[in-house]
Amino acid sequence: MRCLNLVTREEIEIKKDEINQLTDQIFKETMQNFENSVGSFPREIVRAFITELLIQNNLYDELSKKHHAETAKGIDLDKICEEDYIFRFPAVAATGTVKIYGIPGAIIQKGYQVASNKNLYEIQETKEIPSNGAIGNTTVLVKAVEAGSSGNVSIGEINSFAVSYQGLERVENEIAVTNGKDIETDEELYIRRKKILSRICANYNATMIEKMLLENFDILKKIKIVPRWNGKGTLKIVVTGKENNIIETADLNKIKLFLDNEIITDAEFTVNSVRDKKINITLEAILNREYDEESAINLTKKILNEAFLKGLFEENRIYYAEVIEKLLEVKAFKKISNIDINNTKEDIILTDEDLVSIGTVTIKSLD
């Protein structure tokens, strides 16, 4: 980075006329009694001052353009927005479906590519051509290789394979692909930032809002408040019910309407229910005599689900070690070993809305 007081010869040469003009003006208006000939000591002193002043003014203008949202561009605008927890929307790859025709029994592999005149699309699933004719056909999901609106196409534009694939005859898209989006432009980001920052922040703290909701809605059991989740003046509220963990949309709308009417602010409220996040447990175990496999599985699910519900909203993850600790409390097991959660031995990462529950428990014999 250039020091602010360093003036280069190139900069002096570029501004030579302006420097001389301002120097003459100062002598004319305030220094008539001083020598003003080229090379004289008074003129060189004034000229040096004017040179430094102009260069520093230019540097200030350059820095101002980079550090003000109205004039900043690219990375400079990103940095300004990130200070307010606002991030540029990335480009989104277009997705859709295509129908592929081929010999019955031929395999369409995930990763095969189809093409329009200007874009490539990657097949997102593996399928077999069914026996629904001499030439069979099936529909598969595709995703544009390059993110952005360039992946959007009209009906029939995806009409070839990137290379020849055995047993596959032709491809077509019977539905237009329109959901590809370009990266957010500087202008779009600036306007969105301005809109977000124009909202008035809520003057209620999380405890007050939680208390208000629990007092006015008997169906609620637990509440999580997420401030500034989408920038200044935004508040997300995640709820779970007493009888049913997942709250219906109609009740969520009632809660939002209550907040909009009762809290006098221009803050934007978002009210979401928890959602079920299933995990599968696999372990090796020796069962106690009083339990068979079915009763051991049921008891395991009961203990873990109760623990997950009790710890809801406390962390943004469920620790692998905590799951093991709870499994050790299950009286059905005499010994346990080699415990996997979704085929890994890692923590479970949670979103704001995730409520973990057990999908399947697989018990293998511990030799």
C-alpha cells in the first residue's frame, strides 16, 4: 500500500498545470510581496504545499469511493455489506428435468452430460431405461454445469448428449428451465442493503418476546429468537408445540400477526416451526437378558428423542460424544461399541429449525 505522503513524479507531471495555476493564485491573492519567479524559494515552498495537497485530496477521493456504499464496487462493496451481515447472493445453477430415450435396460449414470446449443447440463441421478416400448424413456433431473441465467432454456433446447453413451438414443426437455440466476450485481446488492438498513430495529429483547408469546399462545412449548438473521431490523422466531412438535402454518401466521400488531416497530418478523431431522443409528451391542432387539430399539429411540427435545435450541450441533453418553444410559444394553450416526462418527450440524429424532436403530451383534 502506498504511503499517504508519498508523491510520485508521474503524479506531479499529470497535475503540473493545476499546481502552477493554484500557486499563481495564492501569490496573487495573499503573497503579493513575495518573489514568484520560477525557481525562487517562496514559489517552490508554495508549489510543494499545493502539490502535496492535491495528491492527498485525490487519495482521499479514491478511498472515499471504496469505503462508501454509494460508490464502492465489487469486493469493496462486499466488505461494506459484510459489516452489516449482508452478503452478496451467489449465482444459482439452473435445474430441471429432461426425458431420455434409449434401449430398455440401458443405464443412465449420474454425471452423464446433456447439452443445448450453448450449455452443458449434468444428470443428477442414476436410472435405468424402463421397458415401456421398443425404445423406452424416463425422466431425470439435470443441473447446469455453469451457474447463472445462461443455463435457462426454452422447451426443446436441450437436445443432445455431450458425448455418445451406450444404449441412449436421444434427449429432450419438455419443460422450460428458468430458475438459473446470475450473481447479485453491485446495484442490486446496494439497493437490498439500503432497504435492510432502512428498517427500524426492534426495541424488544429476546426474553421479552419469548415471554409475550408463551403467555398468549398455549400451544407453544419452546421458542428460539434469532436476531438480525437477514440483516438489521430482522428477527426470526422458531417455535415448537406442546402436543405436536411441528406447528401448522395457520398457527404460525397467527403468531406473526400478533407480533406485527403488538410490537410497535418496523422490524420484519419471520416465524418458523421446527422441522424434523431424522438420523439413523448403527451400533454393535450385547443385550441384557430382559430385552429383545425390538424392545431395545424402542427404548433407545425413546431416550434419545427425549434428550434431543430437551436440548432443543441450546447448541447448533449435537455432539457425537453426547449421543454415546445417552446410549450408555439405555438399560437394554450390556455392552455397546462401534457407534455410527448416519454412517459417520461426527457431530450432527443443525440449522435454526432442526429438531433431531431417530429414524432407524440398527443393532449388530457384538462378538
